[in-house]
Amino acid sequence: MKIDKSIGIIITYILIIIPFIGIGGINVLFSSAILDGFKVLSVFISIILLFRKGIIKFDFFSICFALYQMEIFMVTTYNQGFSFGVMTSCLAASLFVFLMIRDWENILKAISAITAVIVIINFISVLQIGRDDYAMYFVGTKNRLSMVLIPAMLLRVVYSINKYGKINNFTIILFILAALSVIIAGSGTGIVVAAVAVILALLFYRFRVNKMIVLYGTFSFYFLLLVFTSILAQNQYWIEFTTLLGKDSNLTYRTVIWQGVFDYLSNNPLFGYGRGAEIIFPNAYGGYNIVTEAHNFVVEIFLEGGILAFLLYILGFFKAISHINIKDLKGKYVLLAVVMVLVNGLTESINNHILVVLTIALANCYVYVKSKDTGQSKVLSFKRPANQRGYQ
């Protein structure tokens, strides 16, 4: 029986990615110290994998992303003191981006396997627990389901197309189970995200797609939400829509939080305040609430690293997606995965989730793969000198 030589590396990728997904059912089994230990071990293994051939491949996106993570860590350390957790997460995100350039296919296989397991187990947990605002399902709380399952499933779809040339039946079943999990759990915003994902998946499969129209259409929602929040809050259609989702017109204080972040940033717009910065805002009961995330993809970037972080991220982001070939099915679904990251990010701070990082990195790797096919490689490499590898 012939054994696939890549199976060992795929298992390794599975083991080093899982600690950073933040699966609730796994987290409750271990103390925070043990979980941190797993993350540190994952970082060390990632470094070994990155250097195992003595060559580091990099490109414009990976450099921008590494600088972005470095700036976030430095700003966080300056404003809030050294955080081992922040350092580990910043290192891991950067390392995974560089590893994706070298070995994106095996990493995609690892994510696909992880997705299949967590979707099935989570669906069982949802059926057992049912709808409960305070329930802890296998993946996490009801709001976390769409944040994990949707990007995971779209990466699984890309894997299926890459391997079989189509979306296979098992992947379709997993997609349905993931969507049902979000619907049964009853998260209003999660249901909208899941519905948008299903509708766009069908449209992308059936029709031609204009990449820029899709992206600019998504960005327009950010513009409307962030710039015209006060006007939307008074709009009757908006009020009816948010009521249908089981929320108030300020999206459960999200619009208030966004305003609070921008008020904070007026004192330090260039560098922001770092990851985990506290935002204090008035609630409906005459008191104050404190949160440590902005509940919006773009606002979170500004909060953590200011204008500098936003420029680094947006430059790398547009470079990563600039050459996605939407004329083939795989390219369409790579684009869809990126779009759904942005849709989910309208009301959640998902920037630092590892599946989101890997989604953007996959878009960047797709650029490299297509350019390699035409003989125009866009990836540079740095080879360590021989005397640094233990021989002359």
C-alpha cells in the first residue's frame, strides 16, 4: 500500500493550526497555561518548517503583513505592557503567511480536514443544546459560529475545487450542516452572514463575476455603516431590519463602540492603542460598559495600530487580491472567501482569527500560483549562507 509522503506534514499543520482557531470545546478541556504552551510549541514548529530548506520565500503582501503585525505588537507593548499572548499570536500569524507561500496546498488540506471534523461535531452539539443565547457549542458561543464555520467552509470549498475540479458532495453536505448550525443557534447577524454566503456561493457558481464590483459593493457597506450610523439609526427600514435580526438600531451598541473608538483615536491617530485596548461607552441604563474589541474589521485595525497599521494592511490586502483569476471556478471561490471575511467583519472584529489570516494569505498564494504558470514568479526568496546551516 502506497503511503502519501505528505501525510506527515499535513498532520503537523493540523496540530499547529488548531490551537489558534480557538475552538470552545477544546479550550474548556485545558487550562490557559496549557493552551499557551501549545501555542508556543506551534510557533517553534512553524519556525522549523519555515527554515527547514534554508530558504524563506516572501513577497509584497507577506512583508506588509509582517510589518503590520510587528507594529501592532510594539504599540500594544508601549500602551499596555508586554503581553506574551499578543507576541505569540502576532508571530504565529506572520509565520503562517510565509508558510502559505511555500506550502499552501498542504496547509489547505490541513484546514479542510479540520473543517470537516469541527463542522460535524459542532452540528451535533447544536442539536443537543438547541437555541440558547448563553449556550457554549463545540465551536463557541452562537455569535462565534459564523466567525469560524463560514471562513472554514469556504476554504474547504476551495480545497474541493482544487482537488476535484468541482465542489464534491461531502463538501456540500458540510456546507449545509454549517449553515444549519448557525440558523439553529439563532444568531441574527450570523444568520445574515450564512444566508449571504449561501446566496453568493450559488451565484458565483452559476454566473460570471465582476471582481471589482463585488469588492467595491462590500466596501460601500462599510462606508454606510461607519459614516452614516447616526442617520441609519433613525431610518425606519433600518430599524425594522435590525428588529427582525433581534437587535436594536445600534446593533447591540456596536455603532456606539465605533464612535467611541474614533473619539479615542483623535488623541493618537497614527499608531492607535494596541490589541485589547479598553473602550468605555455609555449604555442604555445610565451606566458604562467596557469592551476590548471594536466589533468591526476596519475599526479594529485603526484601534490596534492607527493609520500606519491600516495603510500596511490595506496595501498588502489589495496586492494579495489584485490578480485573482475569476475566470475559473477556484478563483471565484477564493474571491468569495475574501468577500465573506469582509461581510463578517462588518459587525465583528475577526482580523486576528487565524482562518481569516489564512484566507487572505490564500488569495495571495493564488496570485503566485497563477503567475508561476505563466513563468512570471512574483515571489522572492532569501537563502541562508552555508556557514549558518552547519557546514562549509
